[in-house]
Amino acid sequence: MSDPIKTPCYCPGKPHENDEFTLADKLPIGAGLAAAVAGVDGGVESIVPALLRHGAIASWNLTDEEGNRVPITPATVDERLTWETATEFLSEALPRLISSVMPTPLGSAKSAKRTAKSSRSGQIAALTSVKTSSSPTPPTPSE
């Protein structure tokens, strides 16, 4: 695992000096796919939340009101990583997260075409293929 990112403690009752977050050394497939879909659906600003919700955080020391360790789930990530509490975390985590998704197969046109061709249902093709037109006339609908 990577070196922990330390921020001020925002846990109820401040049971420790720092909140610590460790990012996954290798991006889990769920995080990569969530980031790819988020990028298609919502643009770049959707990629980082998708990564965080789906496995880019390998561990954290966050606790609840009773001092119990908070599990890392999409819901707890959204609940505990607010703009107020995550600003310092994001300043260090963002470069690592972005670099973790840059070499993904969905980032290259050749891989996107290969993925589209190998998809039986065509759903992946809709997510990864980009169609451009060099003429100003709109395409005609197929029958």
C-alpha cells in the first residue's frame, strides 16, 4: 500500500490526531470501470468521486460516535469525505488518483474499438465509442 495521507482528525470526539487514508497501489477493476463510466456520463469531475466510492481508498482510520471503525463503502465515503473534511486529503490524493486512471485501456482509441467489437450486447460500445463527423450535415437515421 502507498504511504498514508494524513489530515486533521474530523472523527466525532477526535479520537486520534490525524485521519489517515491509504490509496490502493493498484486500482481495483470496479474503481476503474466506475471512473470510465463516470467520465462518459458526467465528465472529468465525476471520475474522482467514482474512484473514491469504488475501491481507490484501501484503508482509513475513521471512526463513528462510539469509536468504532467506519467501513469504506460508497455511502460512508460520501458521508465522511465532505468538501470541508477532504480538502487536504484531495490535494495529495488527486494527482495519485488521476495518474491511476490515465493508463486505462478505455483511454485509447484502439482499445475502445477493440472493446466495442468484442461486446456482445453493444453496451460497452455505447460507452466507449466516439463518433465524429467531418461534415456539418447531421447523420441520417438508420432504418
